[in-house]
Amino acid sequence: MFKKIDRRIWIALGLILIFPIIFNYTFLQFSVWGVVGDEDSWISFWGNYSGGLISALVAYIVAKTQVKKQYENEMSSKRYTEFISQLPSLIRTKIELEMCYQNLLEAAGYRDGFIQYLMTVEYANEDLDDYADDIEVDKNSQSLTLQQINANSFELINDFFNTDLSIQVVSFFNFYHRFVKALAYEDNFRARDMEDTYFMGEKFRLWNKFDNGNVLDEVNKLIEDLNKEIQRVKIAKETGSIPPQ
């Protein structure tokens, strides 16, 4: 289906081609009052007139096509430049995610070790079923200092070409930032205030998401996706065009 502008062009061409027939059956076949000139002069005039119109129309079509092609080339060049310029941000974000993954493994290992301590030392001589709730609270309430993500990590994501990947990385960084901040908080059991209550609740919420949300698998998947995107950029730099996903 032709676009609106294209339909107008075809209509104009059709009118130009049909007009001689209409002109012949009106002005040339009959004597029309007020029309000056014989048939030959009118045919000569019409030939010059229609030739000028057709030339102008052809020039318009050519110019329009060239402008459109130039715009498409500029947009393609801009997309290519933006695509390959994201490479440093992709690499730095991948390094950041790998750091987060190792820290999460450390946190999970620390908690597993503490659970083992509770079961074999703290409650060694007790019926563990009677202390299941206490163990659940204790295992998620421990404080642990982990490395926080760099302050500019979120800014790096602005360079990503893949919007879906950007959203996923932002979502994980938000979780990780909250997780590290909550784990670092030391609960004041003797004088617990609103801040203590908030951060203890935050620890339990985030540990629950960690356990039930397959966070480690999510980070691994993000690292794999970043590796794929890095390879696509390298291919683009070699070939001069953006490869398909």
C-alpha cells in the first residue's frame, strides 16, 4: 500500500497523462469562447507546460528519495556508533556483576556455616524442632560486610543498546545495593528502635528473595547475556554493521 505522499504523486502523474485527452475533447474539438490561439499553438503550449510539470515532479521525487536515503544512512551510522561505543560500559558492568556474584556466594556460605554452628553447637543438646523458629530468625539476622557496587554502576547502564538487558541489570543492582546495606546493619537488641526494626525486616525480606528467587542463577544469566552482547559489539567493529541478536 502506497504512503499518502506517494499516492499524491501517482494521482498527479495520472492527471498529467489524462489531461491531454480531456483537453483534446474540450478545447480542440470544439470552439470554446474566450480561448485564443489555434490548435498548433495550444499543442505546443501544452507540450512545454506538461514537460515542465513532469520535470518538476521527477526532480521532486529524486530529491525526496535522496533526502530519505541520506536520513536513513545518518540514522544507521548513528545507531552503529552508539552500538559499538557501549563496549567499555558492558565490560565494566560484567566485572561488577562478577564481583556481586562472588559476594553473594560468600554471604550464602557464611550463613550456611552459621546454620551449621547453631545446629551442632548452640542447640546441640536441644530438640531442633522446638527451636526451628529461633534458628530461622538467627540465621537471617547476622551482620555481614560485603563490597558495595560502584557509585557509577547505574550510569554505565545508560550506554546499553539493549533496553531489556538494561532493565534486568538495574533491577539486580537495586536488589544487591539493598542487600549489602541491610546485611551490614548491626541490630541493637537491647534498645531496638524503628531503624532496627526496619533493617531487620529488610534482612528477612531480602534473604527470602535470595532463597526463593534464584538470585545466583539470575546473576549468572546476566553475565552470560553481557558476554553475548560484548561479542556482538566485537563482531560489529570487525564487519562494520550491527549483527542480529
